[in-house]
Amino acid sequence: MKIGIVRNPVSGGRSGHARWRDISKALRERFPGCEVRETARAGDAGPLTLELIASGCDLIIAVGGDGTIGEVVDAIMRSARPQTAFSFMPTGTGCDFARNFTLPNEPEALVRRIAEAPVRQIDIARLSGLSADGTVLERHFANIASVGVSGRIVQAVNGRGRRVASGSLRFFLCSVREIVRYRPGRAGDCRRGRDI
């Protein structure tokens, strides 16, 4: 089995970087020859996933948070091989998707779980709508799609500006700030094709 790994190197900050050393060692011991691709900015995980699938990878492992997982899942579903197996190793500031699973914390145990896990299907949804500039967007997702104030919070948490906090405290501070700043916009009614 050919394994491809898509890693977000800024996921989880310093602790995520330190965790990657142990994860990388465990992955290379269990899956010698696995191919690792690292993102440089938001949006890179999708093209890297497509590249790995085109090179013949049978399993794509996302190493990061919900953003990385979402981009990888979307790319798999858009690829010529949407049946490609997917797994993940959570290293993000917040990883809601990981809360759906009981996962070991130790990298060796997590890699062993991935290696021994039977393939099973998960639900994937597709969302389409208009972006702020009026272009049509379409995305697949496996866990959560954020719009409105929660979408703004996610953007603030993932922003590349100066970080005054990390982890749960960062989510809390960004949530308070974005809720105070938020002004509702218009949402389209997908059932009737009109604004509501």
C-alpha cells in the first residue's frame, strides 16, 4: 500500500511541531517509503492531496487540524479516485473531527491504529454557495461547515497575524471578538434559490 501524508507544519504551534517529530518517526517505521507533503499556506492541502493520489497513493493521512482535514477530504472527493482511503493525525489548535473517535495520544499507538484499522465509510457532505466576491464555491466536508459568525471565528483563529494566545484560550478570545464585531449578512435559500 502506498501512503501519502499531507501535513500542516504550523498546526498546533510549537507543541504541534514537537509532536510531529515523534509522529514522523512512528510513520516512517510503520510505513517505510511514505511520501510527505507540507503545506505553505491555507489552500495547499488540496493540490498536494491530488498530487499524491495521482502518484498512486492508496491512503492519504492528514496531519493537522480541521482545516487540513477538510481540504484533504474535499480533494479526495474531487479526485479521479474518490474511493481513496483517508485517515488523520490530529495536531491542530482545535480538532473537532477527532472528537468523533477515541484515539490514543501516543504517536506509535496512533500509527498502529491507522495501520490496523479496517476501512469503513464515513458521511461526506457537499456545500455550494457564493463567496464574498460573487464566485460560486463548492466544498465537500466530513465534520463541520462554518458560515456566519462561526465562519468568522475560524478565520480569526487561523489568521496569520500576531498570536497573543494559543489553543482553547485563542478560540475563546477570537470568539468574543468576532461575536462583538459580527454583523449578519444575507444567506441564500438553497431549496428555493432565493435570498432570505
